[in-house]
Amino acid sequence: MTRYFFQITNGAPHDDDVGEELQDDHAAWVCAKRLARDIEDSLHPNGNWQVEVHDASGPVCVLRIQSKMLR
């Protein structure tokens, strides 16, 4: 099992110093998508969020969420 860290940025970075032990990169991707669903309640118009997942070797994946009010 590998320890993955989930860094969240929404204007200011929120560092994950603990991480989570997961089976593989795919499991980390699924966890990041679940985290994005939790973030949606905090998303404001014209907001930007980023969830970057990394392990000891470096970045694994990134999700970017951008919202825009058009009216």
C-alpha cells in the first residue's frame, strides 16, 4: 500500500501532512473524486479549487474545479 497526500487549494493551500494509505493510483483518483464532491458545497461563484494528489514519488493526478457566473 502507498501513502497518498491530498493538497487542496482554494486561494490558499491546505496541506495534507497525514495522507491516506491506498491500494494504488486508481484508488487515489477515486478518493480525489469523492473529495471533489465534498468540496462542491463550499464552491462559490467565480471560485477555483484544485485537489492535487501525490505520493513519495511526486504528483499522481490533479482535479481542477472552476466556476463562473455568466449572469
